Amino acid sequence: MKKILITLFALSFVNACFTQLTATFTTEINTNCNGNPCDYEGPTILINELMISPINGDGSISGPAGGLGEWIELYNPDICESVDISCFHLGNYTVEGATAFRLPDNLIVPPGGFVLVRGINADPVPANLLIANGGNVIEVIVPFDISEPSMCFDIGASRMWFPNAGGWFAFYDENGVPQDAVSWGPGNTGDVAGSPCSPVSVDCPTSSVLSSYDNIPTDRKFYASPLNASDHFGNSIRRVPDGGAWSGTGAPSFASCNQLPCAVIGGSDCTGSATVTPSGGAAPYTYLWDDSEAQTSQTAIELCDGTYTLIVTDFNNVQQSFQVQIVNFIPTVNLNAPADLCADENAVTVSDYSPGATAIQSGTLSGPGLTGFSFDPVTAGVGTHTLTYTFTDEFGCTNSDQDQITVSPVPVLTLEMGGPYCENDNAFTVTNLSPSAQSAAGTGLLSGPGISGLIFNPASAGAGTQTITYTYTSQFGCENSITDNVQIIPLPQINLTANPTSGVYPLNVEFVNTTTGANSTVLNFGDGTSTSNSFTTIENIYELPGIYTAIFTASQDGCENQLTILINVDIDLVYDVPNVFTPNGDNANSFFTLIEPEGFETIVEFKIDILNRWGNLIRSYEAYDFKWDGTDKNGNEVTEGVYFYSVTMTDVLGENHERHGFIHLVRD
């Protein structure tokens, strides 16, 4: 149990003498937070039992004209505190006039205690029931002499009595305010309209005129019995239980409770306490707490939370007030919210909290997105949310703890692959996506056919409709995906053959086409001619020698595939070189020249050098139809003998041709 030590100081002046009082408090917290102080609100005193037709002493409660055997039992309904009914009035009005009796001073009724107001001839209260002997009953005897200062009578009234045939009386506080009134029998309209007189007392405050029964508030007066007193001779009219509803007549319960068990003296059901230790002044000390029970002990118990004032009085009657605070017990409560969530995740159960509530306790979780202990991020929405766990124990003591949970947004993505693309298009970097694949806000990943990192390769993807997925994870771990379809147009499947692909010009080449998947074709023969007509078989004659590049282009919806075929048209040089010639003027074999040359129209450069045996240049020609007549470059005849020749040629294809040999020059 938590205890708190508080030291308070106060200064008092008594008879011009300086006195210092201090007080130290030790407190215990209140563990019953649903507890209530002992409290009562209602009339100060209640009429509890009424004897108006006694067997002995019937007739009145005061005055020489009656038997003085009637009695009235009062009850303190406040079972928490004593009530001071000093100077209260007992008053009534009858056909004889107004009467009243003023109760004596210093009349303190304990909680749930009784006051027996009787005529002098009524039986006395048993001694063991009196407060003086440890009981809870105060006995008040109404004076016989109506001229006593505590009594008052109108002219014509000789006694204070309660008529058998119907009447009333009431109790008023010291200021004349009605507390409780009772009536019985058929009644008398004149009686209930009259007001009691008000006794004058030097010991009590002067009260105003006492209200008539008619003027007493409805909630302060009760019709106790319809019977005349003579109809219940020797029985009383009483409340059952004490302070309860009027229950008609029955055997008297004189100065004791009307029904067993008797009312239990009240108390607070709080558990706080405070103990004061005074110092200074002069011992012994007396104490008066201002709690609902007005405790007078050094330790006040059954205190609820709040601030209490204590008046400490020392032996010299020096008084000083102190205040002390009592607090409620606060349970230890903990809440740990689940890990942060993404806005599209399923609801989670909040389970990390303490203490858990039993059937007689209460544990509630509150905050956005909650249904009971289930937290739904979709309902809560994006943001940081505060969850509160509130625990209340079986005694009403409560506390709460809070924790926050963050719901992060799901990334909003875009992906545009574009297209369509041809199967042979170049690979490219996908840039039409957001957020960026690499940023401080998160990372993205492309996946699907033809994807490598952020590169998309149509050829690797393959023909058809391909689905590309972009998956992005934010810095908060929230993931989202988006897809886009991209169309890859297949390339025509080229199947083209050429026959032959090489030969001597003019060369006739046959092209055979079995290509599929194309809606247009173009064949460029490479010799400056082409065809765009659809064909299965087509021929082309290559008139000149050379290496020709035939390009076949097949298209499908703008996507092209090509095939290149090299056609090699060769040159066939046919000639012979004699090994002897006779430039002797007989016009037979007179020249050294090429024998029956063919194909030399393809020669773009020609040269033949004739050298003697020592390597000296004798003659040179640059035309293939040369004729050496056996003279040097100056026209002089050369001697007979063996000469060396060297032929170099370049054809239209840029190829070089060489030939070397010996020629015999004979003149005879």
C-alpha cells in the first residue's frame, strides 16, 4: 500500500502567546475507486414510531389535563454522522389551540440512533439503551407544567395531546423548517390548517412561525394510518424498517429498532487513510476530520480520494487546521501497438497490452480503425494513429496507456511500355515508370519476358503479347505492383534461295521464295534492279562481272527481316602467249602478241614489259592488242635471242592478273 509522509506547519496565537503547531501525515491510497463516502441527504430527523393510545397514561404528552403516557420515537436516518437536533420543535394544532415543545440544547443523536420523547407517565427507556450507558437512545421527558419555558400554549389549550379521532404533529429544526410530519385518522380540516406556536428560549435561536400541516411540503409529511387511536389501543403506529415507509399499527418497539436486524451504522467503502502526528502546542490533542463521518481519531479511515481538512486542538484549546490529500490507486497499464502497417494490409489483432481484464474488470481499446481489439489500417487511413488502452479494475481504479501505429500509403505506380515493337528492335531502357526504380523513397523492380534490370529486349521477350510487371517497395516497406502489356510483332520467316550464286558473266540466277509471315517483300538484285512483286520464282541476268549483293526484305506490319545473298559473277580471261616469233619480213609470225584473247573487255589496266636477258627494258605496251615487231623503243631492231616478258592486268573487279614467260626472237 502506498504511503505518503507529509509535514505541515501552522501558526496560532493564543492569549498573545506565540504557539507553533506542525503536523506530519502518513497516508494510504484508496484502492476502491468506485467507493463512496458515507453520505446522507434528507431530513435531519424522522418520526419513527408514534404512541397516541397507550394502555397506561392515555390522554396527552404534557399538561395536567391528560394522562401523560403518550410518546414519540425519533430516528436519525443519517447512519454516517451524528445529528444535532438541539432546539428542534415538536408542534401541533388541535381544536383546543396551538401547542409546541422545544427540545433541549446539546442534543446529539448518534448515527442510526433514537430519541424517545415521552410524557412523564410513559415507561422510561431501559437504562442499558441510553447513550450514557453505551446505547444509542436519548430520552427527553416533556415537562408536565405547560408554563415551562420550553413549552408554549395558545389561550384555551391546557395540554399538549394527539387526538384519538385524528390529528397531526410535526418536527421542525431550530429555525422552524419542517423536517417530518405525520397525520392519522379521519382528520380534522380545522386542525391541519392551524399552525403551532413557537416557544421562546434564551438558549436557542428565535424561530419563525411554525408551518401548519397544510403548508408543510408534501415530501416532508406522511399519512401514517387511517385508524383512530381507539382502534389500535396499546399499539403504536410505526415505520418498518426504521426510517422506512409507514406500515400501520403493531406492537410497540419502544426505544429500539422496528425490525431486525437493526440498521447498520454506515461507513465509507473507500480504503484510503490518513494518520496525523502533531507536534508543538501542548498534548493531549483532539482531532476533527471533515470527512463524511466526521472522524475524531488520530487516524481517519475509509477515506475516498480528495482533500481533507483536519482541525487539531491541543490541551490549551489552541486550534489549527491542516489539509491532506488522498489519491486513488492507479493501476500499471502498458500498451504496445502492433508494428507499422501498410494501408492495404489486413486487420491485425492488438494483443500486447497489460493487464488483461477479468470478467469483473474492464479493458477497452480506443482509437481510429478499431473494432474491439482489431485494428484495420484500411478503416484508420494513412497517418499516425494513437491507440489508447484503458483498464479499470474491479474496484473502479483506472489508468490508460497510449501507443502509436503508423499506416503508410501504398505506392501509386505508373508503367507505360509503349509499342508495338518489332522482334528485332534494339533493347532499350524502360523510363516511362514512376516512382523511379531507385530513389530515397524506395526501390522498384521490373519483371517479365525480355526484362533484364530496367532493360527490355524485344528479341528476348519473343513475339506476342507480353506482360511486364513493375513492383515497387516504399521506404516504409509498403509494396504495390502494376502491369502493362506490350505487343511484339513477329518477323517474317525468310526462306529465299539463289541458284547459282557464282559463275561467269553473263550469269542467269534463279531466286526461289518460300518466305512466310510477310505481307510485303522487296528483292533488290544488287545490279540496280529490283522487284517488289510477290513471287515464288524469279530470274535475273547479271550482264557484267562483279560481286553483287542481293538484298531480300520481308515486312510484317512494318517490322522487317532481311536476307543478303552474294552473287559472284566472275571474269574468264582466255589467251595464249607464243614462245617464238620471226620478225623477218615474210609476214608470217612476224609479231609477238596475245593469241586469241577473250574477256579482255573487262580489263581496265594492262601492261606488258619486254626485257633482255640482262633485265633491261626493251619495249613496253599498255594495250592487250599490242604487237611487238622486234624493235626497241627507238625503232631499232634487236638481236636474235631469248627475251623475258611480264604481263600485269587489273580487271573491272579490281583483281590483278600476272603472267611471266620467255619469248624467242628468230630472224632467219
